Amino acid sequence: MLPASPRARMAHDITYRYRPDPNLYYLTGWEEPESVAVLRLQGDEPTLTLFVRPRDELAETWSGRRLGPQGAIENFGADAAYPIGDLSAKLPELLVGVDTLHFALGRQRPMDDLVLAAVEGARRLARKERTVFPYTIVHPEAHLGAMRLIKDDDEIAALRRVCDTTAAAQLAAMRACRPGMNERDLEAELDYAFRRHGGVGPANPSIVGSGVNATVLHYDRNDAPLRDGDLVLVDAGADQDHYKGDISRTYPVNGRFTNRQRQVYEVVLEAELAAIRAVAPGTTLGAVHHVACRRLIDGLMALEVLAGDPEELLSQSALAPFYPHQTSHWLGLDVHDAAPLDVQTADIELKPGMVFTIEPGLYFPAGAEGCPADLAGLGVRIEDDILVTSTGCEVLTSAVPKAVEEVEREVGSGKGPVQE
Ligand code: GLY
Ligand code: MN
Ligand code: MN
């Protein structure tokens, strides 16, 4: 049983644009809010019962057309459909004869209460009919996590589209960037390109952090001036056809790295390239992370930030102050995509069709302990989206340059911000 995501409130009686729940979309393709899908076996036959918003002329005048129960059957292909208001009355009988209910408890309290009452109702009915009721409730991602981990051909095609859109947006921002602009101007370039290339918009708040703001991992104020001599870290992804992109690039606002900026940048770039080279079926994200961490440690030793035995430094978490996050997360219908619940992401054996990010970084917040003065305020992250293939991997986001000379060539090479 998969309920639609609730609408998120933006202000008083205004909601954000609706984004369907990934699990519900993955299994059914249904996109309307205030809906619940119940997938059951009837005998050996899988059946889809949908509870949906009823047709309502006035409501549809305000917020658009609804399929309604009849449309859900005739136009969408549900086996049965009812108005959402009938859920509590109908659910118990749908649960009779079912021993395991896959439902995510703890997300929406009123739905939890409704489901638990329906399970109790099903227990009473089941006793009369001498059959079972859901005596086990399982988190749906116990199975969906494993299913969503391997992308099929349609999903890979969608991921290619969203990665292309995200790459075009990153390149547009890079080309527009000039001292005197504001972080928000680069965000505007991203937003414009996301829409122009067919996306719904950003998959998550874009991060445009210049200077010391680049050291704040999920910075999203994006309202500081872009200063000559600073780096800017742009981490953003489009949401297109339900799939998400996720690219980070870091570049000098004026198009020329200083020596120190370049040294740090090249350490992160080396780590990113080494991690990508390490990807192949049979290895794990834990191993890929280790490769990235080892390169970052070597780089920090060369920069005289750390000293000692590199493997010992690694095991002592010496990297953590400068690299506090993981190298990878799965990517798909969610930016941080679903994965099996019974095994750690780091331990999952990579297989063709898996898609994830590789995104090492180094961060030196101003005033942080152990941070050399001439590195204070620098933050660099480089992030690409990776598809595991039968022989190794494919970088889905290679259209955005990251080699120093190419980045220096691209930054500021465009017409500049759109003029009114
Ligand atoms: N900025 C979130 C991420 O890259 O995962
Ligand atoms: Mn990112
Ligand atoms: Mn990411």
C-alpha cells in the first residue's frame, strides 16, 4: 500500500508544486496527490486498486483536471478505483487473506492510524472467513530499495536526459560567471536552463556558494556577491521526467585559479578521477570511497595540512574535518535514491545499471581548528553522475568540463547574464 506524498505547504493556503512520491510513481506511474495505491495478488493475478480524488468541477477549476475513479480505471488502467474518502471503509476487506502488508509506518500519522484500524478490521473479518490478516507490516523499501537500485533501460534513458539538462545548466552558469554578479545570478542561469531543457526545475535547492560559503555543505541562501579572486561552488541538479541529476563544479569567479586554489582543486580532481577509475562491477562504494579518501589524504600531505602515515591517518579519521561527507549516494527518482534496507550502501556489490554520484571535496572553513591560514575559507567539490556498465562505468555528466585549463577557458566565456 503506497500513499501519495502529502502536498507541502509553501504559505498559508498555497502549496509547492506537487511532486509525486517516487515509490508510488515507480510501481504505478500514478501522479495525482491525495491518492493511495493498493497492489495485491488475487490468486496469482496482480491487481491495482486506486483510491483517488473524486471529480469535482469547482476544485478542478482551481487546480486542474483529475482523472477520478472512473478515469483511473478507464484511462489509467487500474483494476478497481474508489474515491479517497472511501479508503477507511474499503481497506479492511482489501487486507483480508493477506498476511504481509508493505506500508511505511511513521510518515503520515493520520494514515498510520487509518492503516492500523484497517488491520484490526481485517483481523475481525478474517476470523469470520477463516483466513489470515496482515500480521506482519514491512517497510516497502525493503523490496523497493533493491528494485530501484538497478535501473532498467527506460530509467537509464531518463537519467541520461536529466543529466544532459543538468550539464547544460552547469555549463550555462559557468559561462555566465563574472566578478560583480551575485550567487543568485548563477542560480537564475541554472533555473532558466533546467526549464528550457525540459525539466520541472531543480531537484533540490541549488547550492551556489562563493568564497567561504563553499565550505557550508548544504548552503542555499545564494545571495552573496561573487568577488574577484574567490572560488564559487555550484552544486545543482534538475528534476526531469521524475529522475534527478546532481553535478558539482567549483571554479574561480574571475576565470583564473590562484596557485593555492589550483593546488586544492587538483587534489579534489585527482581524487574524483581516481574514484571514477575504481568503479566496475564487483567492487563497492565503500572501496570507491576509500580510493577517494586515500587520494585526498595524499593531497593534504602534499599541501602540508596533514603529516604521518596515510593509512593510519585514514583510520584515525584525520580527513573528517576537511571531508566530512561520503563520496557517493545512489541517484534515480530521488537525489539520494532508495537502496536495500538490510545492507549498508558501502557494502553493496556494484552491478551494471546502478547509478550514483562521485563527489569528493575539501573544505577549510575560516577559523576551523587545524586549518592552515592560507587555505581558510576555501571549499571545493567536484561531482559527477556515474552509470555502472558491464566493463566499468560511464560518466553521464562528462559534458561539464573539470580540467583546470578547460574550466578557465569556459568561465565567463558566455554573453553574461540575460539583460533586461
Ligand atoms: N548537495 C547534495 C548532494 O550532492 O548530495
Ligand atoms: Mn550535489
Ligand atoms: Mn550528490
